[in-house]
Amino acid sequence: MLEDSVALKEAINQTMPFGKYAGRKLIFLPEPYLVWFHGQGFPENKLGRQLALMYEVRLNGLEKMLEPLILVN
């Protein structure tokens, strides 16, 4: 369970490495962008798993609950 908590915190604080939203934390990506990725298929790598997790967070309305885990740079 601890590794799930670490993975969640990492995903929330991961920054998007490319595209229009490069540099933005995954937790702050627009919902339509995550929905688009869901429809296209998430990449088969760590970033893809993190994006899929953020999609589920948005789908279930959990963003506010996770705000305390966001690290300020």
C-alpha cells in the first residue's frame, strides 16, 4: 500500500514533458486532454500509467482531496 501512496504522489507532481501542456503538473492537466488520451490510449510507459491515474482522479472528482500532496516548486 505504501508504494501506491508513493506512486500517487509522484503522479500528482509529475510534469508533462511534451506538447501544449509541457511543464504543467499532471494533476492540473485539463480534463478534455485526459479524456482524449483515454480515447487514444495512454502510452505504455510510466508517464502513461500516471496519465491514466490522473484520468481516474478526474473521473471520480478527487482533485481537491489530493491538493495537500502537491509539492510547490
